[in-house]
Amino acid sequence: MQPFRIGSGAGYSGDRIDPAQDLAERGELDALVFECLAERTIALAQLRRAQDPQHGYDPLLEARMRAVLPACVRQGITIVTNMGAANPAAAGEAVLRVARELKLPGLRVAVVSGDDVLPWILGHDVPLLDSGETVRSLDGRLVSANAYLGADALLPALQSGAGVVISGRVADPALFLAPLMHRFGWRADDWPMLGRGIVVGHLLECAAQVSGGYIADPGHFDVPRLHDVGFPLAEVRPDGGCVITKLEGTGGRVDRLTCTAQLLYELEDPARYLQPDVVADFSAVRLAGEGPNRVAVEGASGRPRPDSLKVTLGYRDGFIGEGQISYAGPGARQRGELALSILEQRLKLLGMDALEHRAELIGVNAMHGAGLGADREPYEVRVRLALRTAERLEAERVGREVEALYLNGPGGGGGVTQSLREVIAVASTLIPRDAVRPAVKVLELA
């Protein structure tokens, strides 16, 4: 049997589109996966859905589909994605609209639902992980509750013959594992094989992060042509072994270091990587170079899956108000420090100094505190004041206080910006598997 070629079309919601289009057109793929959900993404999408019931899915869904659908339909490439976010049903209809616009009749879209468990959570006071509190502590503030589905929720969608499978929250590696299980017939209780599939998904899930993105350090680790970095793909054998690579002619690099960095990404215990489908074991994984931009991956395994599923809860947690202003030229740092002193005194006068806040000079002490920036005199600095509060009006006041430095602060300030954002925080809990009931609905373009 020929290796199964599976590509990564996105590593986050705002990722580039042109590398995915290149994969679709030149990659000779069997499947193309778009992983677009970070921890807070669904909660933010729920807020958008509350404003418009026809939205709440990934904002770039239509643009991505316009870029890749023609090549995927023509070549029989299956698209698998979690771009449904808070509204998979509306996302499925959006894909059909794009297909109609592109004159691609006969496209089948399978919509996977069941990850939204907010009603269950509201009826059960389960403990929160890491905080010692329970869900009741979030009463009145909960925005979303989404369980991490596994590959088993996606398999019926793939078995329906859909060209596009679209879901909400699914464990990132499961988006890649499901097409492998479907193609090779791996059993849902073949734990070592599922562990090998999970390592494929884990290496690909962040897209360019395994092909040179986020690792470049000029003069120490050079990555060619990051402006044109190629997204990765895996050539997977029926036994679960694979080669990670990228398309010829694209920028970036795939080698043992990039793969090692991604392999260890977000791992607390490499021997016990908890997933909905399996407890994956990466402790014996071996990476071997097979030539330019080709790394062979062997040795992953797995043990029986956990009894419960992780749920991410999104909840309202106040507001952050921010203001910034720049100073440049001789004495820039001293003027910036004076501006910070003025702002700290203003917070005291307003009775806001006890609120959580940061007052810093970008270019001096914003990243690592006062110690590392104390021995140099920068030509330019940027003052930043940010404050977190439960009250929107207090947060709005922050930006106005920074702007007031134009006429009430040091000389030569400019480039003021103000921002206000509601904080959507996340917490986690575990729920029984039987509390989650995935379902699949197939939409078809006549």
C-alpha cells in the first residue's frame, strides 16, 4: 500500500493561506488538515455567534475554501478541519456556498457536532483543574464549554464519503489521526498504532512550526526564505511510521532539530501524552534524517485511552485597558520614566492603583524586568500602561490618561494608541465520556 500523504494547511486561526494552496495544488495529498482552534478561540467565537447566529465559525473559512477547494475536489483530497469553532452547522453551509460559487457540484460536507457541552456543565458542579474550585465559581460568567472530541467522532464523517469534514473542538492530533485510521483500518483499541498516529498529528498540527517557523535565530540557526516557508506534510505507512517533509521549492527547513522542537512542544510527560483516543507514548521516538528536508519518525506507542474527556471553559473575566506613547532622541528613557511616574500617581489619585496593572518601557524593561535593561541608553522607548479591572469604565480611563500626556507630561511624546478588550479567560475540567454525544450531519451540493 502506498504511503498516505497528509498535509497541514494551518496551525492557527490567522495562519497564511498561500502555503496551504500550494500543498493542495502540488502536494499529491490524500488529506489536508486545517487546525485553527486555540484555547480561547471558541469562547470568542461564541461571542460572535451571540451577535449573529449565522457566524461563530473561523473568519477565514471562506477564504481558505476558495483557495484550496478547486484543487482538492479535482484531485480527491479530503479536507478535515475544526474551523467550525462555535458553529459547525453554519460553517458547513458556508462551505457549500463557496462550492456553489466555484461551480463544484456534488461536494459533500460532513458536519461534526457534540463538542458543545455547556448545558451539561451548567447542570453539574464538577471540579476545575488546577484551581481547587468548581464550576459554580463561574456562575453568570460562563461563555462556552467544549469537550475535546477524538478521532472516533470524525470517523463516521469520513466514512460518509464527504470531501470536507468540519467540526468544532477536536483534539488537535485527532484531526490527523482520523484520516489515518480511516485509510488503514486501524482499530480504535490498537493502542500502539494509535500512538503512532498521534505523533504524526502532533508533529503536523502547528504547520510551519515543524518546517522552520518559530525557531530561526540568525547566526545560530538560520532558516532560509521564511517569507515563503512551506507547510509540512507526512508520508505515513500502514504500520504508522512516517516521513515529515515539505514541498520542493518552498522556504523553511525540516530536520531533526525542527522535528525535535515540535515533538517536545506542549508535552508535560512524553511517556504519557493524554489524548481522547489514546495515552500516547513518545519516550522511544526516533528521528532520523533521510536527506534534505526529510525526517523519518519511528518508535511511538500508546496505552488505553483515558476514561474522561477534557473540557475547556471560556468565561468573562473583566476588561483590560491599555495606552501607549513613544519618546525618542536624547533623554528618551528619562522622559519615559517620568511619564510612568506621572501615570502611577494618576492611578493613585483615581483610586485605581490597587488594581492589577503593568507600567513599563518597551525597549527597556517590558520583557524581562528592570535588571537586564538598566545598563543601556536607548534612542527610543515606548511607554505602556495596561490595567485589568472588572469595570469597563475604569478600563477605558487608562487610554485617556496616557493620551493626556500629550499636554500634561514630558516633552516630545507621540504616537499614542488606546485599546480596550474584554478578557475571556479559560479553565479546564474533566467530564465522563458518556456526557458527550457526537453526531454527524452530511450536507450535499446538488
